[in-house]
Amino acid sequence: KDCIADLYITADAGRLGAFQSKGMFQRGASSKKIKAVVPSNFRTAYWTGIAKRARIIYYSPERVKESDLKGMSYEDLADPKWKGKIVIRKSNNVYNQSLVASLIQNNGKKKTAEWAKGVVANMARDSKGNDRAQILAVAAGEADLAVANTYYLALMLSGKKGAEQQAAAKKVKPFFPNQDGRGTHMNISGGGILKYSPNKANAIKLLEFLLTKEAQEHIVNNTF
């Protein structure tokens, strides 16, 4: 109970949910100001989303036609036609775990397990590196499709990671899957008020400030 922190801020709703399930948060992350900005599916009474992103598919326009992707879903990544053409980071990555959780929610455990085996069978190489490494692999011709979060492409295109990554980013295109159904998988970075926060009122004010236009612009410009 001798807590010196007020907020726990992290990437991924799964982490926030796990923290909540352990009783580490208290109610308060759903003030009127927060509710006015954050949709109900991106918050609970215990935590709120601060920034969102999509986990999408990147492809090489040199080797994959846009028409080849028409109507494509995450489920289609297991289609044998993509054998030897897909890269994705390791399964212990929380972004992938959340994507798999959404597939289990929509398709069940059995079908999702079969899907995972299909994706592994289609991989161009063993999983390694972060999301940017997957995009770089497509740009280098090692694979045709990659799964990665949207903001990584923006980071690379910005030039903040060097001219080489900027050039590589220009060689791939983004594709948002599942547009004919439930839509693309979205996730968040967010925060919640710690159970024994010594400054709950200020913690709520900070969460509210992080959702203002001024703070959001700062987050976008300085996240990387």
C-alpha cells in the first residue's frame, strides 16, 4: 500500500486487462471528459486508451497485385497460396498475442490453432526482429507480406530511423484486412489509476490531458 506512483501506462489492452484482473487498478479512468473522447470499446472504469493503432498487412507492390488482396482477411494468411511469402514477429510478442486473442474470440480455439499452423507453414523464414524488421524483409524481397502495426511505417517514412529504412518503407504498401467483415484489428496504448495512488485526482487530470489535441500531437511527434 506504500505506493509512490499514480498511473500505470503501457502498450496493449491485454496488459491493461491483466493488470486490472490482478486488482492493481482502482475506478476513476472514466470521467466525463474521458468518456467524451474515448469510445466505450477502448476503455473500462479502470483504464482508458490513450492512443490506438491497427495491426495490418504490408505487401510488396512489385510482387503482389492489389487485386490479389481484395477481400483478404487475417484468416487468409493461412491460405497455402502464400506459402513461403509471409513474415511476422515471434508469437510471444504481445501485439501478436492480442491479434490471436481476437481470432479466438471470433473463430474459436480450434480454428485459430489450425490458422496458426497454416501461417507458420507459409512463413518465408523463422520469426525474428521487431515490426520494422518484418517491413524491411518485404522491402528486401525476403517475403511478399508482413504483419506489423501501422505506426511503424510512419516512423520509417519520417526518416527518424535513417535513410535506408525510409527508402525501404517506400517499397511497401499497407493493406487493412477484414474490411468485408468485422474490420481490422485495433489495439491501444493506455493507462489506469493504481489502486493505492496517493494522488488520484491529479492522475485523472493527467489522463484527461493526455487525450487533448495538444497532448496527442505531442505523442505523435515524439513517440519514436
